[in-house]
Amino acid sequence: MSGEFVLICVAWPYANGPLHLGHVAGCYLPPDIQYRFERAKGNRVLMVSGSDEHGTPITVSAEQKGISPQEVVNEYHEINRQALLDLGCAWNPEVDPRGVEYGGALFNRTTDPKHKAMVQENFSALEEAGLFERKTMEQYYELNEDGSGRFLPDRYVEGNCPACGEDGARGDQCDACGATYESVELKNPISKMNPDSKVEIRETDHLFYRLDLFQDALTTHAADRQPVWKSNVKAMTKQWLDMGLRPRAVTRDLSWGIPVPLDGDEWSGKCVYVWFEAVQGYSTCARIWSEDIAAESAHPDGADAWKRWWTVAQDGTVPRHLYFLGKDNIPFHTVIWPALILGLNHAAHGKSSTDAIEMPGPGDLALEANVPAMEYLMLAGGQFSKSRKHAVWLPSFLQRYDPDTLRYYLSINMPENHDTDFNWPDFVEKVNSELIAAYGNFVHRVLTLGARLPSEHGESPFTPHENHASVRAHEIELERSLASITESLERHRYKEALRHVMTVAQYGNQILQGAAPWKHLKEPQEGHEESLATLAFCWKIARFLSITTQPFLPTSAQRLWGNLGLEGNVSDVAWSEATNWSAELGWLEETPLPLFERLDLDEILSVEQGLVEDKPSQNDAVHGVKGGKKKKKGGKKVKETEGITYLDFESFMSVDLRTGTIESVEDHPNADRLYVVKINDGSEEGRTICAGLKEYYAADEMVGKSVVFVANLAPRKLRGVTSEGMMLAADDSEGNVKLITIDGDMKEGSQVR
């Protein structure tokens, strides 16, 4: 069989609310890009994910709404699945159009009875292998005035983070600093559902998975993955391994979930802990796809087809597993899930806890090839949060805007190596000035100019002008570009890859402008053949763009494919076809419509502000507010637009911005990344500012610059040196930082208004 077996594993979203743009940028857009790219390369790709429908986020939502957990998950599973389809994600068709042997996709759910049975089967296998131990643990217990009570799952408890002290930290994880901890380590705990109830610690018995047995194997595995893992994956995995792995509970006192498959009254009322069962969805989903879809579609392996994507072949060939998730889930995919896979392999070989753990061999379940985890997409300076209802919701966004405009913005702004921000002005700017002005405008010019060329009915007007010797240099340039795009995608550098694609559109605009074919449409002039040959090649550039934008912008790529007069689906076109210069020219005689419509910022802000809730919900005390923030001022609530944090005029005017000239720059004696900058601010003594600009400026580059600084910022010591202000600089989030300087001469100490 030709084509590599690639398994795309997508983090499972909780079905307790709609997806927001943070979810999309961090978890759901990158794997869709990868899936489409791998298919175009001819690989056999299976993409798996679904709704995580057990655990306390679901029961919290159910209790707040006064309905059953099943009603909650039924509602949001369908909402989120449809939103992903509307975004253009390739969850349909479930069978690859090339044939079931090439894979497909399944967005499943953890309430699937087959998932439940498979998890219980795995639980029993690990228990029989002696990989669990029974322990008495402490857990928060909610005690009511009438004497009734219940054990509180992690998400039913809030308090102060034991690591950073942040208020509102969850029972087992802090969103502010990312720390994870035992639930009883939380400081000042309260019950989120019943804040007035007494919270105490009680003992309860549970089973724990022996993660400690896998310490050496996982350390070896992490060392093997160093060349491919991103820095955030390496750092967080190292942190966990350096702390030393400890047994982790796999059962919980909770009624909503998969029942523990053990006999005895002591296990009544306990279910399999959601962390243990949800990650198994990657394998159970593949098995369910195999049994329910592949077997019915006459796959040569029938119900065992999933093994092609999951097990090491007899010749040692390992299927390539890629896991896509946000940075908060990294340890679950580089430590916990690999430990479970190794444990299942261990149990399948009839081994016990006293036997050495071995790495996967032929016939065993494979470990991941890479975990290209993302950082956070931020909103108005704060993290997108479903639980705190601080978000721009995907379903409502797609009701108003073209999905490809969102896919473009999130791809070009993807939080690959550091957190990035979503805000409406930047969204509008990038769509209008990049997506439309560079890409959309180029292909529209090519097609409208082509329509002015003479042609026979049903034939392309470009045919008489193609394959001219003068375009060979352009062919070479695009072949280089395709290699760069391909390399970036193979390294999971999505925004870099998309920039390469957009550079091709800009290149097309440049050569079209230089050729000026409009001068030759009425009658031939000098350079006629070269000019129209360039125009004909620009049609091939448009075809190139349709193929290479398909992973990023599938809807508009298909529109362009049709506008070019080409038949079929561009998603089924081989990646190498982008530079097939002998491909037949197509032509659509109807006037093509623009690929995108320009956006109006004022109109968008007006609409978005109207969508912010006028009144807080009954649960805002627990979860915050939807969209922007609501502040009380004079007894009235002030609405804020999603994506924008408003500052009142008085606060803005309190910031004293002044001009100054940099007189000297020295290395900070105690901080490798800081400079100590002396500024002439018009006073006799001047002022000292510590600035983290070493990676952006050499010291001598800064001396003599006239800069803007905050003059009334409270002085503070930074590693022993008192800093008396802050210089202003621009950061494009792409690694470029530039000081804000003054245009022309200006007296030091002048106020900036």
C-alpha cells in the first residue's frame, strides 16, 4: 500500500457549552489544516475526536440549568459538531472519498455505549495486570445544615491556587499559572454550587494508576522526542518527570460517568475518572470507526481496520500519531496517555507490575510521533474561558461572518510559540488588507482581465499565451515557494506556511503589475507576447493558490477552483499538482464573484456590542459574564464589546507620557535579558529605566534615540536596580519589537498628548 498511515488526534471538547475562538485556534483548526494537507500528499489519514461528555463540567452545567447531564451533552454535542462543520472542518464525509482504505474521520462522543464498553475492558485489563493500587485519599465534602452532604469533585470547588495564590482556581488546576495539584491542596476552598455550605475533608477509597512504574520508560521516550517536540511540550513534560511520577486516582465519587467495572458495595456510586477514560477516546473512536464505518464499507481488514492506524507493523513500521491540543493538556498527552498505552501493551502480553515496562514493538499500540500543542489565544488581554463565559462563541460568529475569514485570521495569528490576541480591529485589518487586498484582489484581476481577451466559446482565453519561455523564472519561483510551504506544514508551522502562500499572491500582484497586460488588450504593442504570457501564468498562480490555500481556507479555495473553470473538489487534488505547469487551462465564462466581502469595523463593533448580555445570568457570580466584562459605575452597568477593553477618559489622562533621549545603555548586572538605560528627560538628574530589549537591540543602536516613556509609573526594583518608568515599544507578535521614537527634534521632557 502506498501512503503513510497518519492518525490525527484532536482534543475532545467538553459538551457543556459552545466552542469559543480560543478552542478553535488552540485545538480544532490546526488538526484540520494538517488532515487536509496529509490527504493532499496522498497519505492514509484517520482523524478522531468527539465530545467529552462525562465529568464534573457536565454535571455543573446540568445543576445550574436544572436538567439532566444527558440533556446537556445532547444539546452541546450537536451544537459544537455543527459549528465545526460550518467552520469547514473535515468531519464529513466519515469515509475518505478515495476509499475507506485511505481512512476518514469520526467526531464521536464518550457516551457512546461502545466507548463505555471498551474503557471498562481496558480498566479490567490494567486491574488484572496489577497496575492499580487501592488507597485511601482525602477529598472535599460538602456538609449541609440538615446533615446531608456529598463528596465534591474538583470542579465543584474553588479557592486560592497553592502555587500562585490566584483566587478562583479550580479544584485540581489553576488557569492563571497552569499548575496542577491535589484537590485538597487548594487554599480557602468553597463549594461553587452551595457557597454557604461547610466544606470539610473526608476520607474515601479509590484506585490509583501506578504512573510511578512508567517513570523510566517515559523519561526515555521524552528524550527520544526532543528533536521534534516544541519547547512548551518539552518544558512541561520535563517538569512532570523531574517532579517524579506518582500514582494517580482513576476512580471518582460521582454518579455521572462510566461505572467502575468491579464487584462490591465499596464501588457503588463511583465511576471511572474522566481523565482516565476521555484520553482513551483516541483509540476507542478509531475502533468504533472501524467497526461501524469501515467494516460496512468493505474495508479489506473489516472491523480490525483501526489497527493499521494504531499498531506497530510486523516490519517495525510505526503509524504517525499527531496530537493537537492546548498547552494546559500537554502532560495528559506526553505522560499520562503514553503511560496508559504502555500499560495496555504490558497487560496484553500477560505481564504484571513486577515486570519491566518495555517500549512498543510489532503488534503493540504505538506512541505519539509529535504533540504540536498550542499556546493560548487571548481575548481583551485575558484568556478565553468557557467556564467564565469570557469568549467570542464560534456558533454565533459563523452566523455573521465567512468561516474562511476566521480561519485566515486564526491561522496567520496562531498561538504556536506564544500567546496571541484576538481583537476585532486587527481581525478586520488583516481580512481587508491581506486576505482581500493581496489574495482576493489578485485572482479577481486575473479573471476579469482574462475575460477581456478574445477566445472561442468553451475555450480558455489564456491558451494561446501559455508556456512562453519568459515565464520559466516564475515557475522556478513558485516551485521554491511550494517547497517552503510544504516544509513549514510538515513542521507544524502553520502561520509561517500561510505567510509563504500569501507571499505567492503578492508575487502574482507584482508580476501582473509589471507586465501591465491591460495595455495590450486592444492592440499589440512592444512586449505584447511576454505581457500576455505573464497574464496567462497568473491564471496558473491562481490555480496554485487554490490548491495551497485548501488546507487553510477550504471554502474559498473551492470557490476559486470553480471560478477557474475547474471541475471536482480541490480537496481531492494532489498537493504536487500545484506546480503542474502542463495542467489543462480551465475557464468559466460567467463573471466570477469576489472571493470575499470587505468588512466594516464600525458595523461589526455595533453588532458585537449589541450581543453582550444586558443582565448577568444567575450563575455570573460563579462563572463571570459572557463576552466582554460588565463593570458597575454609578449604579449602572457598562457594556464592553467582545475583544475590546474600554478605558475611561480620566484613567487614560492620568498616564503621563513624556519624551526623552537615551544617553547610555549598559548591561543589567543581575539580569541577562535587561538593559539599564539612562534617559535625559529634561531634568538635572535624568532617570533610569530597566528595559528587556537585549534580544531586539544592540546597546549602541539605542543610544541617541528620542523615545517616549511613561513618566508617572511607580518606581520599582528589578533585580537590585530601581527602574523609574517604562519606554514604549511596538510588538507585532511575530518577534519584531521596535521602540516608539519621535519624528524630528523635540525638547526632552515634552508631554505626549
